[in-house]
Amino acid sequence: MRLLIPFVVALVTPLFFSSGPAFSQAESVSRAGAISEQSSAHPNLPAAINATLAEGFEGTFPPTGWIVRNQSTAIGTNPTCWNQFTGTTPWVAHSGVNHAGANFNCTSGSNTISGWLITSAITGLANGDQVSFWTRGSGSTFPDRLELRLCLDSTPDSCGLAASTGSGSAAVGNFTSVLLTVNPTLVANGYPGTFTQFSATLAGLPAGPNNGRLGFRYFVTNGGPSGANSDIISIDDVSVSGPAATADLSITKTDGVTTATPGGAVIYTITASNAGPSGASGSTVADTFPASETCTWTCLGAGGGTCTVAGSGNINDSVNLPSGGSTTYTASCAISAAATGSLANTATVATPAGVTDPTPGNNSATDTDTLNASADLAITKTDGVTTATPGGSVTYTITASNAGPSNAIAA
């Protein structure tokens, strides 16, 4: 006897169900038996940076603008194929409390399952865009497979038309571009049994503008309650975002000398630059000066770069560095007269969240000076008289002094 899975079904038009168990929000059963993760759902994830699509299936199902289609060879007791899972059954969502799922009941007997979950219309698709989603299965020995396909509109929203996926279980219609396939050869236990992120980068698209839709196709041959394949899967946190921002930041630092004098001063020039190609607004320039230095600084931007105009002490400044922009700090630092050894100081620049630096090795710069003490020592001696009496005495006053700039220890 095959076990059938109840589902939460959102119906746009009336559907007729074949005989079988009632659909239920409280329980879902895979072919391997009941699965119930009794644990708290994860918090909602933030939308991806530069996201043009971010869907966690927390509202009505299908989400606004999304489409569900069941093109299986024969329609089973799960006529829409894709449904909303909620709560802890069959398992908790990757984030929030809901996720989207499909199972072996999309078809009846032993047939081919072809269930489509199509996104809302997406505008401005371009090469380099990132598509990401999380998915998992039950971990049973009944293999599952999921395709992620792309359709580009030939006329306004042609990818949303009824014929856009063709007709029949083998058809894909205008969704001819396969971006990725999870468990493509239907290997037993080949579908991840815990939520796993899959990503694809769009490439080979025409110059655009490109509009279209993504299609998640639950595609399993020899599936269904009597088939050797198919069980249950779900997806969550689908996102489409623009190309990852990349900015080659760099920093230089110098005081123009290799030696310094304790008690003297040095002037550092610190320049943070962005060679692009992306801007890096909210980058951080930092410089923690040695304890033996007391510093004040000013800053001037160039090429659109902006920074804090002036400050004292360490630098920890949020700066805007557009591509080709820079910020230059001039730090005037007094060196303690008691300083010894060498004077080493490092400045760094860091990209903000969402921006990647392809060459991070030039994001720090160190200036090192050897400290050479210099002390102008002097001594005086006098007894305050110019003549003395034999058999008498005189009192000498002897004064040793240091006019600096360095301390003179053990003189």
C-alpha cells in the first residue's frame, strides 16, 4: 500500500480531486513514512542585496504573479503538484514558517511527473545576475529531481502565457534554458536531505533589456505512487539579484622618511583608492597609531570620494569611494621623547557589506621608521668666584642638561 501526502492547496479555479485522504495543514507524509521536525522555524532571511526577486512563500500561495501547473502524464491526488508547506510538517522551512513543496502524488500510478512552479515576471535580467534558492527532500531512497529553467519574453510577458511550458509531461515550451538541475540522473539519496543552497549565474543573454520568468520544474520519470522514483521536496528563499559588486580598493601610507627622532614629529600621507569597477560607499579606513604617537589629521576626497574632514587620535572613518575615487589623510604625529626601537604603523581599507574586493592583498599598508635618539646635552660648572685662598674652600655647582628632543637615558 502506498502512502499519500496531504497538502495545503491554494486553488484559483475549482479543481476535482480523485478519491484519497483529505488534504490537511497539520500533516504531510512521504513514501518513506511520516516526517515531522518538531523544532522552531528559523527567522526570516533578509532579501538579497540588489534583489529584483525575493520570495519566502510566507503569504498566500501561489505568491502574487506566480503560476503553478501540473503537466504530469496523469494527474494524481495532488492536482496542482506544488503547494504551500507550513509549520513543522513535513519539515520546518528554511526561514520563516512556510515553504513551497511538491510530491509523488502529482501523478498517479507509475508515470512521469512534470510539475511547474513559475515565478512572477522579472524585468531587467542581465548577464551576471545571480539566482539562488534553498531546497531539500526527505532523504528517502525514492529519487527526486528538480530543474531550474529560464524563459525570456518574446512579447510582453509571453513566459506567463498558458502555452509557455508547452503541453504534456515531456514539454518545456519556451523554458528552454536549463540553469541547473538538482539530482539530474535520479540517484537514490542524491537529493539533499537537509536544506542546501543552489545558485546559478545568468550568462549568454542578449544585450537586452531582458524580461522573463524562472520555472522550477519537479520532473521525475517513473514517478508516482507505484513508480520507482519520486517522493517529496520543498524549496524556500528564492532570490534573483544583480551581479555582485566588485571594487578593487587599495591603500598607501608613508611619512617620506625611514628614520625618526623621539621627541620629534612625522607627517603621514594615507591614501585610500578604488580602482573599480563598482563603487564602494560605506568603506572603512582605519589606522590605530602607536601609543608613542599623538596625532591629529585632516582628510580630502578626490574623484567623488568623501571622508570626515578632520579629527584627532586614531582613524576609523566611513568613507565613500566611487570607482576612480580616493580619500587622502594627512596625519601630523608627535613622537614621545621616551620612544625607543622602531615606529611601525598600519593603515587599512575595507569594503562594505555586499561588495567584494578581488585583490585584498593591497588593502593594508605599513610605514616603519627606525627611531634614532638625538639629545643636545650640556654641562656647566662654577664656584661663583674668580679667586680662592690657599687653605680655604670653594663650592662648585655642576649642572647637566638636555635640550632634547630625545630623552637621554643612562647618559
